[in-house]
Amino acid sequence: MKRLGLLLMCVATLTLTSCNLLSAAASSNTVAQASGQTCGTAVQGLYGAYKSTGTVDLSNPTNLNNALALATAYSNLKQNKDNSDYRKAFTTGLIASSAGLITSANATAFIDQMLATTGLANVNTQNIAQTAATAAAIITILNTVRQ
């Protein structure tokens, strides 16, 4: 009887542990997908502005907000670049929210270009309007999806 009780305790502990691990992974994937969606929406907005004017005007509040969203997504992706589950979930969100600009065919090139970009590394609300490198980095990324 004592062995059965010990066995049941071990099974219960393993069950709780594996549920917590699965919950953490699902939560991480949800965060990654949301970051990808934010990125895709920002790219869509920035690309529309870039396509119509040929530049990214960072004095425009909409472009400024989209640039900040792109920089935040970049930062999140950079922190998790070696996590394949994060990248997959990020890519799923990115493709879903970019209105066809980013597809499964060009998503890897887009993400690789984002990770290779240095102009978005230190973007924040205080320095974005003054950072010419930000606009150049964004244009480089947008050229990946040029249609």
C-alpha cells in the first residue's frame, strides 16, 4: 500500500510538472505570435507609406508608432533568435498580419534581414525621431518585401 501511495505521488508530481512546462511553452508561443503580429502590422503600415512617398517620414506620428513597434518586435526577436519555437510562432504572427507582404516564401529572408539589421537596436521614444539610421534600417527591411 505504501508503494502505491508513493507511486501515485510521483505520477501526480510528474503530471503537474509537465503541465507547467507545456503551459510555459504555450505562453511563450502566444507572446512570440503577438510580437510577430505587431511586427507584420507595423511593416504593412511602413511599407504603404514608403511605397507612396519613397521614404519613411519619421515626423509622421503613424510612421513613428510603426517604427517603434517594429523596433520592439526586432528586440524581442533578437533576444529569442536561437529559440526555434519562438521564431516559428513569430513567423506565424508576422505572415498573418502583414496583409500579404510577408509570405511563407519570403518570411525567412525578412526575418534574417531583421536580425542582420543594427539600426533598430537602440530605438526608443526618445531617440527615434533623430536617428537617420533608423529610417535606413527600416527601408532596408522593407526592400525585402518590395512588390
